[in-house]
Amino acid sequence: MRDDAGERSTVTADYVLGCDGPRSVVREQIGAVYVGGQALRPNFGMVFRSEKLWEHVRHGPAVQYWVVNPDAPALVGPLDRTGLWWAIAFGVEAEDGHSRAQRIIDALAGTTIEAEVLSTDPWTARMQIVDRMRYRRVFLAGDAAHLNPPFGGHGLNTGLGDAVDLGWKLAAVLAGWGGERLLDSYEIERRPIQERVIAEASANMAVLSTELLADNLENADEAGAMAREAAGRRIQETKKAEFHSLELVLGQQFGASPVVPDAESGDAVAGDAVAGARLTHRFLTDGRSLFDVLGPELSLLVRPDGAARAETIEQAAKECGVPLTRVDLEDVRLPATLVLVRPDQVVAWHGDEAPDARALIEQVRGG
């Protein structure tokens, strides 16, 4: 690597994680390539300052506003409360956007308005995922591994999910208790989630302001009222998934994983601990979150009737050199006597008794 002064130095590492975005040098170096397609419609993003724009917002404060306007079908939203805004104009080529940025802002506001364009970002949505996310000791995560349309805001969530999944696994291997199969599970667990996010974001992109345009929308007569009512129904029907996506963010689970015994497919049921899904949040009687009592590595949640049986798993973990925190619970409903939780809060296994505690720990640690 080369620093700002031009001095070259060599960095030696056990592993490399490429989180260097769509133009990833790491991806290029390991020979991985994006697979998929991209949208046909261009978009023109910009950040601008206009202290007067708030005077023309008639719907109250919001994170973003959909502009259904034939002159500028767009999205616009505030970046602060003092007049800094972002906007995305749909169907606008880069050259066109640069030449008429002020006119686009005027169309967003519905009137001529003073504004200063601070930056521009022409872009086209891409629906792509790499053909492989690992080469030996090099891994890809985030936008370096997958790209999805921004509608729903899932890109950051998915990238963080990659980092959490791979982060604890690398930490376990470097600490000596994680096995090589643990790293093999990274792509197996994450790829189905990444592919689903791409599909959901693409579905969200299917109806934007350009698709909501209709005759008579701005008319003050009965035809206008009917047009607006029809547009409202379509928005409710098509945009609910985009803004109510907690299950997509936190409720996903692995259909299969080499380090999750009996991983279950489908959606996690509220209140249950499902193998391969995130542990369901619960408050304890003292006000703490259930997550607050988990250990930094593996955690074993134990119901009162499972105290003796928990000792076999504790002993197996000790023999395998795997750090395990035992959490005895009396005030939280669990679906089984014993629940084994990974550092990423995913349920690795649950049951009333482990038939072979040593084999269980070996599988979960990737041995």
C-alpha cells in the first residue's frame, strides 16, 4: 500500500475482507464477477440547499416525499432541519440532469425556488451478486458482493448482516475455537438472504413516481378526486412491503447451514427460538433485554427444568475449547429446555436434551 506521502509499505494479514464497494479492487483481484442485470431507466440524484423549500411542503415533516409530477417524477427528503435536501429524479440522464438541475428542483417544489446544488449523482439501479464470495482466505461483503436497488433501504442492512456473520466467525477462528467449516458457512448462510433482498428491492422498484402518473391527478373536479383516490390505493397496495419490512431485516433464517443442526425453513414465529433464525427479543423482569445477558461467544439458555442436562453441553464445550456462557432463565418463555445461541444472536440449536453434546458443539463451532 502507499500512504499520502507516497511511501510504500506491506501489510500482512491472516485474512482479507473486501468491503470496498461496487468498484472493489479485492473482488477484481480474486477473479469474482457480478452476475445479474440492471434497470433500463436512468436516475439523477442530487444534494441541494434550499431554506425556502420547507415553506412549500404541505404534508408535514417526513423522511421522504414522493413527487408524482409529470415534470419531475421524483423522491425528495430532508438531510437536516435547516434546508439541506436530497432528491432522486427518475428517468433523467446524466447530461440532462446537470443541464436542468434547477428546473428539476423547481418542479419538485411546484414553484420557482432559490436553491444551490451541492453535488450530483447519476446512477442506474443494479440487481447483481458475485459468482463467489470467497477465495481461500479472502472474502467479499457488502456492495463488493451484491448490489440491489435502494428502494426499501436494504443495502446497508444487508452489508452489516454480512459483516456480523463473517465477523464473529473470523474472530472464533483467530481465537482458536472456530473450525475451518465455520468460514465455509459464510456464503452458504448469507447468499440466500442477499438474493432475497435483491428480489424484494427490485419488486419495490416496480412502482415509482413514474408509474403513479395519471391523467387528471391535479384537477380540482370529480375526475381529479377519483384519480387521486386510485393513485392512493395503488400506493397502499404496492408500497406496504417497502416501508414495513422488519421481517426482511431481522426475521430471516437459514434454510440450511453446515453449522446449524436441523436449521428450519420458513419464517421465525414470534416468541419462539427457531434454529437458524435470530433469537426473539424479550424483556426480563428486571427490565433488561434478553440480549443483554448473552455472552460474547456461544450462550446456552437454560430453563429451570434443564439445569442438570445443561451440564453435559457445558462439559462438551469445555473439552472442545469453546467459550460458553450459561444463562439460567426463570422468567422468559423458551420453546425448549435448552437453547444454544451464537455470537450473532442466531439460534444454533434448541432441544430438551442433546443426544450427543460433543457432536453438537463440534458442528456449531465448524469442527
